[in-house]
Amino acid sequence: MISSCFGDLPRTERPRERLFTHGASVLTDAELLALFLRTGKVGLDVMSLAKSLLVEWGSLRRLAGCSVEELSSLPGMGPAKAAELKAAFEMGRRMALPEEERPRIDRAGVIHRLLAREMEILPYESLRVLLLDTRHGLLEHREVSRGSLNESIAHPREIFRPAIAKGAYAIAVVHNHPSGDPLPSEADRRLTRRLIEAGTLLQIPMVDHVIIGSVRGEQSPYFSFREAGLI
């Protein structure tokens, strides 16, 4: 049995009524999440459930980094509601992207702007390959590997396979460091050297390898092997 009420809140203070009266911008993160969830669970109204999820994950941004499987396992969720929530987060992410038909990947900053909003909140390492045309325009990007909190391992063949299938002229590689520190590890350096060698053999050059961290003080939120003179 589930609960759909907002506890003892007066009607005028409930999220839906506040949205109708004042607009969505006045709602807190918990109220927005509660409106989406619609129902609570036994012994916990929907507002309390929304607040507990935000306390557990820290923020909506961190919650957005969950997979559908992780969302499904959360209290009061389930597969259908998890899929809807993941779709809502994805729509928000896409709306935040610049409206460019095919962005040109000619600088590390472009890669950071394209993927940082999504990747800096992930609780695991994700390695992506960006497939580029002859003018370094972005054809598409794909996730090719998921690692642990401090390690992301992908064989060069897995990284170059989509480039070969798509007929890409060049690639860029990007992965995140959940710790927030974008400086490369020795494993990152070894992988970069192997990818440069593989790209030379396949005649599909790797234009950059970018590591995404998070903004902390004056430190750069990303590391570019090209900008560092290592490619």
C-alpha cells in the first residue's frame, strides 16, 4: 500500500498548488522531486520520501547520475518510475546543451562544455569516445567503458571499434575522475600512449584525451593531454 498525501501540509502549501499559484521556480528541489514521484510509501508521505532521497544522494545533480537500475532500487521507485525520472534528467541535460548541429571538437574546452555537466556528477569512471569527421565535427559520442571509483580500463580495440564502424576520420577520448581531481594517473598516461600508437597504425588519429574533474578553487576542472604537450 502506498501513500499519496503530502502529510499535514495545508492545501495552499502543497507543491502542486504552489506551482499553480507562484510558478515552478519557487519550488525547492524536494518539492519538484515530490511532484514527480506523486506517491510515497507505507509510513512515509511523498514529501518525506523526496527529502530522504536528497539527503541520501546529496543533490538532484547527484541523483541524476544514477543509472536506471540504481534508481529502480531506491525506496518508493520501481522500474517504471525510474525510467520516467531518468528520461526527465536526460531532457534537462539535452536542453542545457548549445544548439549546434555538429559542434567542432577543436579545443579541450569544447569537450569539457559538451560533457562536463553529465560526467562530473557520475559516481564511477566513464570512458567515452568522440567520433569526428574530417573537419573534427562531432559525429557522435559513445561510452565504451565503466570503471571503479579510481580506475577505468578499456582496450584500444574497444575504443577504436566504433570509429571504424562509423568511418570516423579521427577520435577524441574523455573520461572523468569522480574524486574531482582531473590530473592524470600513470594508468591514464599509459592508456594515452597506447591509443596514440593504435591510432597511428589505424590511420585514425586521436586529437585529444581529456579528463573531467570538478571545479575546486583555482584548479582547472579538466586536464587535456594535447594542451599539456603529451599528444
